[in-house]
Amino acid sequence: VLTSTGYTLMDAARKATMQSDRRLFFPQNKVIVIGEELARQGIGPLLDFLTRDPEHRRLSWLLVAKGKAHDIISAKHEQENIPAQAIDNMIKSSTATSMAVKVNLNEFIKNLSTPGSDPVACRIEMIQDNEAKTHKMRLTGASVFKKDKLVGFLDQNETRGLNWILGKVVSGVILVKSPMDENKDVAIEIIRASSKIIPEILDDEIKITVEIEEEGNVAEDLSDIDFTSSEMLYELEKRKAQVIKNEIQAVLEKAQREWSVDIFGFGKAVRKKYPKKWKTLQTKWQDLLPEVDVEIKVKAKIRTSGLSTVSITGR
């Protein structure tokens, strides 16, 4: 790990050659990790160099470290010798849970510069492994920005709530309490999901309807459910829909009402459907956002129970 300082990012990059035996080559850069302290101050000046210099690829993943970026870049990984390669692979494989965001530099800048939207970046931090007595890097959700300043973090469930709204849930596992035993869980694998954001303005009142459709398969049952029973399947679908709704409500509460940031693209949806009205709404959108009524509709289906209709202990 090579460390350099300067009055600007370009200044620091050039001064790095004073201690490196070769010129820095940015086109193959995979990740950009920004420390929490700098992110809260504003990353606009940093983005200027990363977008103005033709050597930088806008496809590099953008992450915010909860703590210091240096700790992330210096960390050792169990499977990869190069931390950046490990982070790149972790982001790509995060679709297995849909509990992280895959945001590259280009997408971040696009959301930053588009009226009616605020950007997010992936959140990464060092987590203590008590068993191994070491710290390991982990993707732990999303980082939320208001303009170019970090305002807070979303945990993993809140991040999946964001992905539900954005239609970016690809896969993952939803845990629901078993109808047969409230102390035991049923794991349902997400097979496919989609979303619609429907804006409506009536008498100057703005309403957003978020429609989620999801299909999944039962992956694991720790209780004793008879999956040949349509009533049991219907009950599981209801419970699964409620879990999805809870995740969405959690992220809405934080982003919309606490921080007043539009990371969902609600403003873009309003602008697309009501372009004339948006001209007057645009300048006061962040003030209006906390009061916008958001209705969540979830339609969840269970397609199969896998290769078993009863649990391994069932009769």
C-alpha cells in the first residue's frame, strides 16, 4: 500500500511517483474507497479529478468506509492477495443477498447531477472476528448522500428495502416465522422480483405508489409444515409480503423522513409523468419529500417447496 499526500488529489497522485518505481496507472483501477470523515465533508472536489482525468474509468466501484479507507485497503482477505480484487468480487457476488448496492462512479455522478434523486454508494467496514481474533472486511449495506455529503448509513435489511423499490433485488433469502411454531424459521429463496413506482398528483397532493411483485421457493423449514396445504402456503406468502413491506418502510422512514433524501428516484418518476408541474416542484422537492404519501403494495408468491412436501422430521 502506497500512501501519498497533497493539496489536491492530482497533487497527491503525482507526488506518489517520488516513492514508487513506476508511474501510477489508473485505467485498471477497480475500486475507489472513501473514508467516512471525508465523505461527510463532501466528495465533490474528489469527483472532479476522477471524472476530468481521462485515465480514470467510470466503471470503478465506489465505496464508503465506515471508519478509515486506509484500513480497508490494507486489510488481508482470506481468499485474495489483493484487497481491491477481493472487494470487486464481493460487490459482484452481493446479488446473492441483495443486501448491498452495486454503484460505480458513473452511476453515482449520474444520480448526483440528476434533479429529483440523491446518490448512494456501497458501505464497507472492518468487522471484528472474535474467533480468529482479527478484523475482516465486510459489505454492510449502503451509504446515503445528500448532494455530495454523506448523511448516514443503511444497514443490510434497509439496503434490501432500497433495492426492492429500485427493482434491483435479484436473489436472497427471506426469513419468516413458521405458522406451526413462532419460534422457528422458514427460509424462502427469492427467485425473481420487480417493482413499479407510480406517482400521482391530485389537488396538489403528491402520492407515490410502490408496487412490488416477488416469487420465491421454500429453501428450508425448521418446523413441521405440510406444504401440500394451500392454507399454509397462503399464510407463508402473507408473512413473506409483510417482511418485504417492513424492509421498505424501514428505509423510507430513514431516508425520506429523517434525512429528506430521494434515493428512490421518486422525483424522477414525478418529472417523467408531470413534466410541467415538475418545473415548480423541482426547487422545493427536498422540502416536500418528507410529506409525500408513499403506499406500498406487495404481491408475494411461493412457487414450490423444493423436493420435499414435509420437513425431515415430519410424518
